[in-house]
Amino acid sequence: MTSQRTRPEDLAGRWLTRFFIDHLAGERAASPRTIASYRDAIKLLLTWFKDAERIPPEKLRLAGIDRPRVLRFLDWLEAERGCSTATRNQRLAVIKSFCRYTAIEQPDHLEQVTQVLAIRQKNTPGPQLGHLTARRGQSTPRRAWHRQRPCRQGHRPAHPVLRHSRPRSRALRPRRRRHPHRPTQ
């Protein structure tokens, strides 16, 4: 009877410890808040492995952190925990960072790590701007134009629409007057 034993170097816990101590705190000199954020994300991943996949943290192997499981974890975050897309993307970034670290340290898992790194982030919705009427929408550029800083010659440029409608060719452009207070070069 052959028992399938996990080699100690394959255990994810060993690499997680190295990731936090050697890589984040040592090489990258990450701030304590960044390390705490990474810790919370990994803790959530380990809890998910224990509850959903029935793999306790002490038996989790690097090979267990694969693309299908990471995708199920991310779906669980959104569906069960009600996390936003931005939170999901942050958790994915932590997992990818760990995978990049293990790819360098354990190149025999490179194919699996590459598949995890290929998981794309979801687009997050832009900020809600509120309601703009047609009149307010048209007046916004004019207000921004009045707040412009003077250009080098000391006067404001023409209206933004006119400023960009000038000919682009040097031969067709009017010559600039030299600033009276600036020395010529």
C-alpha cells in the first residue's frame, strides 16, 4: 500500500511564509499595511480552500493553487461574500503576486502559474457623476477655460476649440513673438 505523501517543499504554507518574510518584507520592503492586506487576502483564500475544497491549510500544495480553483474562489468572493469587483481584483492581484514569486522559486510549476497569471481582472465601473443637464454639460468647458493659467506670452490662448484648430505645419503657423523679459537662446 503506497501512501501519497506530500513533499515538504511542495507545501504552500512553506512558500507563503517565505513570500511574506523574504519577499514582501525583505526584498520589496512593503509597508506594514500592504503586508496586512496581503495577509488578509491569503487568509481568505486558505479559509476558502478549507471550507469549499476540503483542503486544510497544512496540506495545501502549490499544485492545488491552479486556475480553475482560483476562478472558483473569485466567483465565491463576488457571489457568496458580496465583494465588489475592485475587491475581487485586489485579491486576484495578491494571488498573482504569490504565483510570480513561486514561479521564480519553483520553476517546475511554471505552466500552472502561467495559467493563473493569465486570469484577467474585471473592469470596474467608473464613478457615478450624477445628472448633467444639456445646459450644464455645455457650460463646463467654458468654466474650465476661464481657470486656465496664462501661457508663456502672458495672455490666455484662444478658446480651446479654436486653439486646436490652428494649422499644424510649421510653415503655416504664425511666428511666435519672443517674450520681452526672457533672454534669447
